[in-house]
Amino acid sequence: MSSKHPYLKLAAGIAFLVLSVSAFSQEVSVGSVSVPGGDPASVDVTYTAPMGSDIVLVQLDILYDETQLGAPDLSSCTGAAPNGGSTFCSNPSAGVVRIINEDPFNNPLASGVIGTVSWNTGTVPADPGIYPLAVSGLLYVDSGASPVAGTSSDGQITVQAPPNGFYGSSPAPGSELNLGEAVVNSLASPIQTLTVSNSSADDFNISGFSSGAPELTLPAGSFVVPGSGSVDFDGVTEDAVACTPSAVGTNSGSFAVAHDAAGGPTTPVSYDFTCKGLAPNVAVSPTMLMLNGSIGGTAPTATFDISNLDTIEETTSDAQNVQLAESGDTEISITDGLTDNVLIVDEIDSVEVSCSTGTATDYSKTITVSWNDPVTGGTAMQDVTVNCSIANVAPGYTSDPAVPGPLAFGQIANGDTSAPQTIDIGNEGSVGTGAGAELEITGAVLSDTTNYSFAPDPFTATLAADAPNGTASVDVTCGPQSIGNFPATLTVNTNDGDQVYNLTCEGTSNAGFAVSPAGALDGTLNIGSVPPNTLTSGSMTISNTGTDPLEVDCTLTDNNMGVIAFNPVPAFPVTIPPDLTLTFQGTPPGIGTFSETLDCTVTDPSVTAAPDPDTFSTTIAVTGRPLVIPTMSRWGLVVMSLMLLLVAGFAGRRMMA
């Protein structure tokens, strides 16, 4: 055996590991073995030496999962080198077996088994599975104690499945199945299906499904799960596990599967489930309309909306069999705004009512909006009351813009406020004179006070007969508090009926970014011009120019074998603000320009639609320049020559003297 201890030879060689490369491929492999559950397992470690190899010592670590395989039997971890050497084994840390094999006469090792690693009886799991063994820190040392590189291949211990079936499933036992969504009291189509599998060669039986959840429809009867096979409960090969939601929103519960498999989870196996119940979200607004007119004047009109807007929880379904019914005075007529009898999700239909001005009297009508209610199985209804008063003298509400608008504010960054839009109001449509012809504005109401405001608030005024538009005015602004479209209404309450204006506004992202120096955005950042093999550094800054936080994620592509690198390396993604300064360092290996590509993605997390995210690329460059040796100018050379002549003259006189 060599006079040097193997660990000392390793310590001497490790410092040069990253600098040495073997001229031959040195290989070590860990064996693979299949054992019954609970039995001991032994694997061979084999070294393959190529022709001309001078390797005399091998050190390697076998990595394994100690929580699965337990501690190794180190007493069995011995062996002989192929030409008479010895194997030394140790357990330096949990999950590691270290093997050192050395030729006793410092001769090159030959190919062969250099050691065997064993695990004790009872430490190998009984359940089937694959337990990998990996080689780490492989080290070869030649006769000069210099390390060289090598290759390795991993192995594994495969535990065989027990007899009489092994229960498995997708999703795994105890998981939750998403059984989809449907209108309340309707069968949902499952998004996930249950597949029960058998990883052994023997069949096992499913005796039945059970649950206390009334929403569930479960497969009936018993089922055979064949060896090495599976059964899909998907409604095709077998009945599906399905849900009929009984309430709006999330419906949840659990079910169990009884089986006689010998392996896997005990019987019964439990699973959770969820499904979503949907229902119409019909709203009618307003539910009270007041029409005022005068004999022979323009027929007063008003509208109400029937909407079916989706909820935040997205639990709205189409409203079926939507109908209008009316009772009351025939002088009040309806213009049916329903496109059909189905009000789909997010649909809004308007219904217009008007009143005849042939007689100075009061009229009334009730309009009933009805639709199918899947929750009760009956019909849901909402009444709209319309009153009309026709007088010889009456106010006549007018405005610019005219009712119903719209007032469209366009796109506004969330958190900002739009310029006001003004509604100039008059009484140009009045009939007659005096108090009866005056227009009384008693207030204004916004349907959305989060994203809109108006001034003055409260808004009240009295306008004389024939008052022109602009005698009274109200300013409306939009200040979106989030991202999205925000339809709303402004209702001006008057004695000439409620005047409803439609408002539209889109909240957009309040975010932006800038890069400094400016030329670095989709351009080039040169971090220095230095002589070759000289370290230089530079930086660029990404700033947030808005109020919404942004996420920055960048990658530096190695085009020139690592000439340029981050220093330090940021922990991407990074949130700005604060500003993100990226610092780079580089060392040009020669004369010329060397570059890497920096690709960055800047994302506003609050925006999910295009054009977010933004991307840009920057070329990070470093220049190697020639080393310049200072030289004298032409006049400097002349002066130096004269001085040399002067010195030579003095020296000549001295010698002659």
C-alpha cells in the first residue's frame, strides 16, 4: 500500500480539481437491484478504467434517502480493488456512504467491482417504489496526487409491489376533485375524473362508493381493478363521480371508496370534492319612474335597465325565459328592449316607457319583469312602477349633452382623476309660465361612488320656464380605483322625472419604467475600455415612473464564455420601487469588444391582459484596448538631442584638459 494516507493524497489534489482534465474517460457506476419489500438490498460499485489509465485511488460518495432506506450496513461495505487493493467505507453524514479504494502498490487500478454497499433487513420499505442512488463528489487521483475529471452513472433500489393488489389513484387519496360548475340543481360536467390504479399483478375489488353529500352522484355497484391496470370513473368506461350543486357558490364535501387491496391506503379511501353552483343575477333599475308632460307637448319618456352582471365569484348563469308583463293605464306604453328571452351573463337590456299627452290627468302602470329561478324551481319577478302626470303647465328638462349621454371618460390610470365633464341643464322644454313651469332639481345619485364623483354635491336648483341649457350645471369626474371597465349611471332627480345619464370609464395601469443611462434601453451599455485582462465595472438603473409596483426579471446570456457577469447577482424577480441598480463586471480577454445580452421583463402584477409585460434587451459590452506606451513629440526629441550634444561637449573639453 502507498506510504501516503489516501485522505492526505485527496487533500493535496482537491485544490487542483477544477483545473485538471483527464485524457481518458474514467467511469464509476452504482448498480441497480430489485428486492421484495422489507428485504435487504446490496448494490455493487464498479470502476471502469480506460486503456492507459494511471489512476491509483478513487473516492466517491453514494447519496441516498436515509428516511426511506435507513442506515447502511458499513460492515458489509468492503471489497478488494481489482488488482488486490482495499476498500475503505465511512458514513460522513446522513444519507451518504463514502468509498475510498486504493491500489496497495500505487499501481493503476484495473476495471472491476471496487466495493459493495448494503442495507440491513427491515430498513428497506415494504411499499413499492424506486429509491435512487447517486454518485456525488467523484474524485480520481493519479500517481502524482493530481485530481482528474471522470464520469459516473447512478443506480437505484426498486422495491417490488406486494401481492393481492396495491391501491393507487389519480388524484391521490385524500386529494380534492374539482367537479366543475353548473346552474343550481343541474348536473355539472366534472373537470377532474377519478382513476383507480393497481400497481401489482393481482386484481383487487372496489366494493362501493359512499358519501353523505346530497350533491354527489356516485358510481353504483362493485368494480374489479385488474393487476397492472386501472379503472377510469369518467362517465365513459364507468360512471363518473359527478356533482349537482344545490346552492349558489362553492359546494363541497367528501366521499369514500371501499376496497380489498392488500397494499396502499387502508379502506375506505377518502376524497374531497368541490363544485360551483350558478344562478342568474338579474337586477332591474330603477324600479320607480315618474313621467311629466303637458297637453300637446312631447310625450315624456324614461327607461329602466334589466341586467345580468357577473359577480366577483363568477357565479352568474344566463337568465332563461325573461318576459315583460304590464297592467294599468294604456296611455303609458312600453318599447320592449329585450333582444330575446335569454339574458346572457353581462348583458344589459333597456326598456323604454312613454306617456300620451292627449289629456291633462295622471296615469299609472306596473311592469313586471320575470325570469326562471333555478334555486326555487319557480319564477323570480321584479315590478317597475311608472307614474305619469300630464298638465297644462309643466317643466321641460333639457341638457347638453342630452339624456342619456353617454359621458365617456376614456382610459384613466387608476388612482388618477379625469378632467370634469359638464352637464349643462335648462328648462327649454317647459310649457306655460309661472311656478308650475319651473324645473325643480332635487338631487343627483351615482350608481358607482367608488370610481365617480360629481360637484356640486348636493346638487339642487330651480330653473324658470324656458331657462336655457347651462342655467344649472353639474361636473362629473372619473377616478378609477382599480383596473377594468366601470359602467355607471348618474340620475338627476327632477319634477320632470328622473334623468339618467350613462357613464363609461376604463381604469388602466398606473405604471411605467425608465432605464438610465437612456441609451441602455434596447441599446448598448459599455462598462469600460481597459487593457486586456483588466477588471472593470459599470451599472444601469431601472426606475418605476408610476405608482403601481412593477416586477423586474432579467437574464444575462453568456455569449463570450463569462467575460461579463452580475456583481452582485440580484435575487430575481425584483419589485420596484425602490429603483433597481444592476451592476456588471467584466474582464476583456483580449483586444476588441466583448458582449453579453441582458434580457429583461417588466411586469405590472395587476394587469393580466396585453400589452403587459414589457420586455427589452440591452447589450452589455466591455472593450479591450491596446496598452499605449508614451512617446516624445518631434520637438522633444530635438531638445533631448541638443542636451546630449551639450553634455558630450563638456565631457570632451574635460578630457582635453
